[in-house]
Amino acid sequence: MQRMPMNNRWQPFQWKPLEILADTPDAKIHQLMNGDGEQRWLFPGFSATLHVDETPGYFLNLSSETPCWFVMWRVEEVDGVELAVPKSVSLSYDEAARQIDGGEQVDILPLSTDVAAWLAEYTQQYFRYEGKKPRKRPSFEGGEGVQKMALAEASVNRKAS
């Protein structure tokens, strides 16, 4: 994660994910850089686990202009220092959308060609397009309930006149 200074009186700095590294050997959070207001922190220990029920989200990710990682993070205090701590990484567009809908901070990082190929292979193997599902018509769009309501309203209007 990277913390960059900003010229803004309400927000003096901005956090954003910088890179996702494979196989980081050190299993502890540590600072990689601190200078000129910029900080970089390493948060190891994440894995990318694919799930068959998330394949529609993988498909959406891969069919976008720039397939990406989705990094969900929160600002927390770690050893007396306020940091943006990644909580999860995902390749599913749908999972990221659910997190955003839940009020979480989610940022993106582009996928490497190797990870994109791995994700595409998995998605091709397990994704099954189910087609558009028929839309259930709400009662206000027609049907017996609307007819009864219209008749009841017409009789009230006749009595009032």
C-alpha cells in the first residue's frame, strides 16, 4: 500500500494499493519506504482462491477493457500508526461490487498477463452462461390485482360525483 501526500487541507494524504506481489517470503507487515511524505507498506499473507460460484464475476472482470485485482482495505491503527490495511484481494467483479455496496473501500490494480491467463482458463472451465432470466412483472404493471384496484377506485369516484 502506498501513502502519497496531497495538497488538500481536508485530506493531507491518499492511500492506494500499489502492487500485488507473488510469494512474499516475510510474513509480517513492514514499511518498505518512508520519505518526502510518501510511505510504502507491505502486507503479506493474501491468497487468490477461485470459487465456481464466482465465475460470472470472473467473466465480467476478464471481459472488461482492463482486467484487474480488486483490493478491499480499511484504515486502521497498527502499532500506533494509522495505516490502510488490505483486508481481501479478489478477482471477482461481483464480489467487489458487493463490498462497495456494503460501504467498503475497494481499489483496483491491473492483472498481469500470467494471472489473467490463469483466471481465463479457470473461468472457461467452470463458467456456464444461464441466459437472461424472465423478469417477474410487479403488480403495478398489470394483472388481476391492478384490475381490482381500478374497479374499486372507479366505484369510489362514482359515489363522490
